[in-house]
Amino acid sequence: EAAFNISRITSDDTKYRYVILHLDNTALPFVSDIISNPPPTERYQALKDRIIRSFDETGESKLRKLIRGNELGDDKPSNFLQRLRNLAGGQCNDSILRTLFLEQLPENVRSVLAISEVTDLTVLASQADRIFEITKPTINAVANAISTQVCASDPIDDLSKRIDALTKELRGQCSRQRSLSRHSRSTRNKSGSSERNQDKNPVCWYHRQFNDRAKKCFQPCSYFTEKRSEN
């Protein structure tokens, strides 16, 4: 609007075309129907209203951002509700405040209030105060019990570590056994290959015993064939 005032642009059609010319890809999908079928009058105003509605945050969304880091904590629910109202600054109705207020309460308090028919948010917060005070000792007792269980679980943790160490040791033994088994199979394969070669090229008993000094030879015998191949 300031740019139009400085340039003294008053024509609705000129403003409309100028905005379309400078729209980025983020905004285009939200106004594509207006661009495709613009209204006969007040085109710029229609375009402007659509963009504002599409990108303006709701009061609830703004309040959700504001209460980040302002959770209930150890505070009374009624005090937390007052903080919510201060943050909202009158921009959110009680229905939205009620939703945000209940979301921040502990589960046990929220489950009791779920059956309450109270509509006044201030009265509801007072009920939450009473429930919170009643259940708080129980919550602390449960927390202490959990802490005790954690301390008592130290021997179990130690046993778990021992089991893990034993498991690793057994895995190492299995790995070594598999390695030895593969080595054994490889040795047998080499031995079998050697025996098969001997079966394919037999040497008679005399030449196996006496080599060149053998006086006799029984066929089939490949002794001289092998000798020639060696030379």
C-alpha cells in the first residue's frame, strides 16, 4: 500500500496487475483461481484479502508459539491459566484457551477433568488445582519407587554385561570353527584332486618302488611319459 501511495497508483486494475507480476511461487497456488477467473470489480482487494487469509496465523497458532517454554511445570493449573490469558491478550476465546490449557495438564489430571461438565474455565482451573494437589504425592511416590528400582537393577545390568561378553566369546569360537572347517574342506579337495590325477595317469608298482632301477613294468604305466614331460 505504501508503494502505491508513493507512486500515486490508485487504479484497482493497475494494483491487481502489479501484485500478480511480483507474486512468488509460494503464493501463486493460493490465488490461482482469482488469476484464472478474476472478479469484474475490486480485483486487487480480492487478491489482497486472499493472500492475507492464506498466510495470516490464527490466534491459536500464535498462542501455541508463545507458550513454548511456558509449560505448566510445578505451577498450579490456575496460575498457568492466568499466564495463558495474559499471553493471548484477548485474541483467543475461551474454547481455544480451554483446549490449550488441558493439553498442558498431566495425564492423570486431564483424565479426571474429561468427565467434568464445567464450562467456566476459571472454575475448571480450580478443579484442576484440587486434583493436582491430591495426585502430586502419588506421583512423587511413584517417582521414588522407580528410582529405587533403578538402583536395584544394577546387579541385573552387571549380569546383562556378562551375558553379552559370553555371547561375543561364543560367536568368536563359532567363527574360528567355521574357518577350520573351510580349511579342512579345502585340504580334502586338494588331496582328492591329487588322487584323481594319479588315477588318470597310473604308474605301475615297480616304477613307484624302484623308479629308473625297475627291471619290470606292468601296463598301463605312465612312468616314462611323465619323465619325458618333466624333461
